Amino acid sequence: MSDNKIRGGALIARALKEKGIDKVFTLSGGFCNPAIEGFMECQIDVTNCPHEQIAGHLADGYTRITRKPSVCLVGPEGFANAVPSMMEAWGERTPIIYITGSSSLKRQGAGGFKEIDDVSIAAPLTKFSASITDGTRIREFVDKAYRIATNGYPGAVHLSLPVDIMFSSFPEDAGLEERPFSHKAKPITRAWPDPNSLKEILELASNSKKPILIGGHGVWWSHSEKKLENAGNILNIPIFNIPYHQKLLGEEANAYMGLADIHQYPPSEFALTNSDLVLMIGARLDNQMNFGNPPFFPKSTKLICINGSHEEIEFNRAADINLLCDPGVFLDTLCNLDKNNKWNLGNSWFEENKNKKNQWVNKSLEELKSEAEKSKKNGDKIHPLQLSLDVQDAMKDKDWLVIDGGNTHFWSEIAINIAGAKGKKLGGILHPGTFSMLGVGVSFALSAKNNNPNSNVILISGDGAFLSGGMSIEAAFFENKPIVVVIDNNGGLASIGQQQERLFKSGKRVATDFRDIPFHKIFEGFGGYGELVTKREELGPALKRAIDSGKTACVNVKAKPVLSPIVAAVASKREKSSIE
């Protein structure tokens, strides 16, 4: 073993460098300084953030876009701030490596300085959470954490590095005398299907008259989104996307029909009700899919789930058949049915779904036009669906659209489907996942800008969402990465208030209203561009001025509080808080 010794923090930096890690997001703290020095020596890019939650969201955004693991480095008290980002990453299966510079191992359990049980806190929100109790085993722990994060279904992991190990010195080659002798990142292990189960599924598919494909986050993480699109095009199978997850296909893709959500996207109700076979790939039968139950999936429909890991299959007990298989492998095999002349579906079912989509789009636009004319006549504020469509109208093909959590998220998802059906193309779309968490938008927008510096990035955020995480906008100013923030400003947590009006016997709302906040003035105070919009006809020109300013900008839009269809469906059930 080498006589040259380095601090534990530098050793963990080297171990991560060996894995190909090139991005670290942090709020610098004393507990983590040796690791930060190590990252600097290894020439790993370190982004300092104004808050640990922002660091986590930036890591999440970066990793979702690039599909490359990143690191979120925090101190012990900072770890508590980062937990919300960990939860959002957990929902989207984002392979972030969270590292906590934790309190002293020597005094563990004795009330050490800033002592918290970070390992236990992180455990339910990660695939793996452990404390490194021996500095000579740092490479071993990094090996394990990295493989768990990237294999099967990916997901966040957590390593706690006690401060006495962080600062203590260990041989720089510690761990290299044991297997594995090479610590480079290894190819991801792919799951291969059981031949008998696969044969049964392919026979069902060949005999199906009305099949549909539903893609989930597993398709994205296995780099199989193009294979999903090809399967739809080659086999004439309508494709739907799980709501609120990473966008798999451009909305303009021919086979893409919309969201698998009977509340937000009515054409999917037609598809799900009439389908005789659903092939759900890389997704869960969770609350968003009504746990596989009617009315989402009628009893007459054969429901098959294909997942790349055992963990995900466990969530799909309601499926008629579960298949452990890499999504890309399955989609390739499915397409082979056509090559082997075992596919004769025709295109009538595909065209039926296409027509339902177009009918819904045209009806939605007609209703929105009528709404806009009425609003203009009465002096009403802009509808949130109209706002999102108008924002997309102002965007170019290579621009990125980012959406914050909450009611704005739900309306914007609908708008994306409508705009896409009319041929709108965007460089990319990024939005919250399962939890639709408020306050992720600015961090995600900055991630999109960092990875697409030559594209305009526009974020649509509700006023409540911006108040939850909007001060992270300082990072955009500090890094000189201009983004445009459009505030859907309806004066409070409108969707919650409207639910209260339906739920409470009094018919009143409580603790949901905000004062009239001049968000555009806040941006001006930071040194950016700001503009207030009170009428729809002002929005397009204001967006152009904001983009042309070359500054981080805010277009503060006075909008009408309108419940999205999904929130309305929830609110209609007085005694329930979800569609369960």
C-alpha cells in the first residue's frame, strides 16, 4: 500500500472521478471542505448553490437531461434541506449520489456537533443509504453505491462520510489491492426475458385487435424512447405516456397520442376502454394508473407490464402478466413480429385514436377561443391553459420549456399535448415528476440552460410555486445564464382554495391567498428584466421583450384561477384526497 496519504474527502473525490462523475452541486460547508478540495484537484466541476434544496434539484435536472449520474454534496444540517429534492428524484428514478459530510464517527450517538441520523432519514427515499465507517473502504462504498444507482431501475443513493474520516488521511491507493482492480464505471446490467413468458406475450400481441403502448420512466432511463416510437410507427400501435414523468417523445411524434390519463386527456379514456391489450413498459401501476383497476383498465382488457427490475415489478401485482425485461430489448423483440410476418393489425385502430385526439384538440381550442373572447369582453384575466399555449407560440424549435409543480403543471401538460398535435416542436421539456413539487422550476430551468446554452429556456411557474423555490433565481444571475420566468399569478394557492370551497361545509377557503406580489420588480432588483402583463394581448410582445433583453427575466401574468381537470376530479370526492 502506498505511503502517500490523502484525506478521506479527496479519496471519495478520486473514487467518483474513476466512475466518470463530472458534476457536483453543493452549498459549500466546513464539513465538506476536504471533498471540495478533492473535486477541485480531480477537475470535477463544482456548482455552488444558495441552498441545499437547490443543489439537489440542480443535480436532478442535470441528470434527467443528460442521463449521467451526478453528485449532491451537503453538510449535516444541509442534508435536511436537501431531503425534498431527494424525494422528487426518488419519484423519477434519478441516479443522484447524495453525499453528506456528517458528524464525527468517534462520538456517534453521544450528541456530536450537528449530529443527525442521515442514513435512516435517507433510507426510504433512496435505493441505498450507508455510512462509510472505514476510510480505507471508501472506494468499496462508492463502487456499491454507483452500481445500485445505475443498475435495474436507476435511483438516488446516499453515502454519509463522517467528518473525522473526511479530514483524516488514508493511503491514496486504498482499496485498489482488492477486486475489482479497475474502478471505472461498468456497463449497466440489462434484464433479459424469460422465454416462455415472452412467447406468451408476443402471441397475445399478435392476436390483439386493439393494442396500446404506455411508456413510463423506465423507457427514458434505458435510452429506449426511439425504440418506443419505432414500435408505434411500425406496428400501428397508439402510444401514451404516463402523466407527470419525463417526456419520452416529442408531442409531434406520429404514434404519440397523449397522456394515459382519463381526467386530463379524454382521448385516453376511449383507448383504455376499448383496448383489448395494454402493454405498459417501464412504468408502475400506482395511483396515477389507478393501481391497474377500472375505470382506467376495464376487466376485459389484458394488462401486461414490462419492467427492467424486480423492484418495479413488485408495484405491478395487478398486471395479468409481469415480465422482467429491459424495455429496449422487449421493444426490439416486439418489432420483430413485423419482420417475421407475424403482425397484421392494419391501421384502423390507430386512425380511430388519431381521430379522437384531433377531435379533442379542436374541441379544446374552440372552447378556449370562446373563453378568450368572453374574457376580453368582460375584462377577465387569462386562462392558465391559454397562458401556456401562448408561451409555446412564442417559442422556437430549439427552445426548452420548463414547468414548475402544482396546478400550473397540470394545465401545461394539457397545453403541451394540444400544441404538439398542431405541430409545435420544442428542443425539450422538463417538469416535476410524481410529486409535482412546488419550487423545482427555477433549478430545472437553470439545468436546461446549463445543458443547452444556445437555446432560450422559458419556465412557467405558479405564484405559489415561485414563492416555494424562486429565490434560487440568484444562481441564474450569478452564473450569467439567462432564463425567462413566466408567473401564472392567480393570487394564491388557487387550486387548494377551490378544493376547500368544495370540501368545507362553510364553502370558504383558509390560508391559501397571497397579497399582490410584484414578482417582476424582484427580478429588476436582482439586475434582470421584469414586466407585468394584465391582458392576454400583452403576453406575446412581453415575452419577446423578455427574451430579447438577454437578461434573466420575469413576465408576471395576472391569470384566472381555474381548477385543472385532474384537481377537479380529486376535489369532487369530498372524503378522498386522491383518485384512489
